[in-house]
Amino acid sequence: MTDSYKQIANALTIAGSDSGGGAGIQADLKTFSALGVYGASVITALTAQNTHAVTGVFPVTPEFVLQQLETVFDDIHIDAVKTGMLGGPEMVRTVAEFVRPRQLALVVDPVMISKSGNALLSPDAISVLVDELLPLASLITPNLPEAAAILGCDEPQTLTEMKAIAEQLLKLGPQQVLLKGGHLIGEESPDIFYDGSDFIIFEANRIDTKNTHGTGCTLASAITAFLAKGESAQNAVAKSKQYISAAIKHADNLNVGSGHGPVNHFHALW
């Protein structure tokens, strides 16, 4: 081993598989690799989907998810964990019970609805997510519809309303909140980072492309990768915003499907 040797961090994604390759486990592992982190995975569901629709979902049993978790952790040191599609209440509870006794950087992306409109988290799982998983999170990354579903309120329509929602989300127990504003109307797409003391606004111009499938998964897994590498949450979010913006900007270089295609995870390499 030389002085210049630098150990590569390990990150784990707990999420559903996307057969089209644009979101879920596939997007997470691509993002980890693009950002120089080794990726491991625990699969919670298999989906049949492409750039137009999710045509089928085959859930993995919570028992087998637990077996995957135990097997990975028995052998591999994990520096940060990201959760995505969890599906039902027992799955959420299984993941929360496994994570709770471990000191982990945990990013929770509360995946509820696919871009094509399919429900990916059952309504009865929301309360378990709120009560058992969100309080364990280093950071949560809801978009505006997800935040409204979590809090049982209307979607925020302005930056001021987003700040109020971010404050309410933080009261649920996570250490930090990144509230994504992509569903706001207008040319800007602001995200709000809130840690209990300061609001940091990350602004970005909307990019004219229909190829935005997997943006939420990619952003959350990028943050996880940077946390695994030792970055602070604020720095991890800032660097991840730069990464996802570039991935969207270069999305049209890909030729994947005729619907909502994926972002270009490897834009810096290809």
C-alpha cells in the first residue's frame, strides 16, 4: 500500500429494481459508480417498466430483504445507506428495525409515486414511514407531492410555503431535510435544504428535456455517495445538485425509449 492509496467508500441502496434501467436500484448503482463509490444493493421489489409505464410490480418478502441486509452487513463495511421504493408497511418496518441499532449515514427518499403515476408506497405504509424510518434519517429528500402526503396537507405553491413545510418535516425527526421544488410552476426549480437553523436555497433553471426519469433516485443516491466519502450533508447536497443538473443537461445524448428517458449518469465519462 502506498501513501497515495485512497480507500474507496461503500454505499448501499435499498430499493426496487427498474427493468428499464433509469431509476431505482439501477440508477443508484450507476450514480455510485459515476461518483467513485462502490455500490451494494438490497432489492425490495422487481418491476416491469420502460420509459412509458410500470406494467407490473413483484414485491420481495420482508424476510428476504432482511436476509439480504444481514448478509451484506456480515461481510461489507457500509459507509452510507439510501432507501428508495419500500412498498408496504412491513417492508418499511423491517428496514427501520435493521437500521435503528446501527450508526449509519441514512438518506431516505420517500418514493411514493412513479413518474408514470403508479403508486410505489401503499397508503398504510406512510404512518410507519413517518413514525419509524424518518426519525432515523440523516437526510430526507421528498418532492412536493411526497411532502404533502407525509404531512397530510396541500402541496406548497411558493418558496415561503416550502420553508414552512421543511420546518414541519424536520419536526418528524430527521437530522436534515432537502425539499425538492421541481413541481413548482415556473422557470426556476428551487430545492430547500434545512437543518433546523438555516434555510439554504439551491436554485436551478429548468432544462428543456423529457428525459428526466430517475432524477429523484439519482439525486438521493448522489447525496449518499458524497456522505459515504465523508462530506457534510450541506456539501453533499451542493455537489449532488451539480451532478444531477449535468446528468439532465446531457440526457438527450442517450437514445433510450420513446417516453420519459433516463438522465445521463455517466455524462462525465462517455
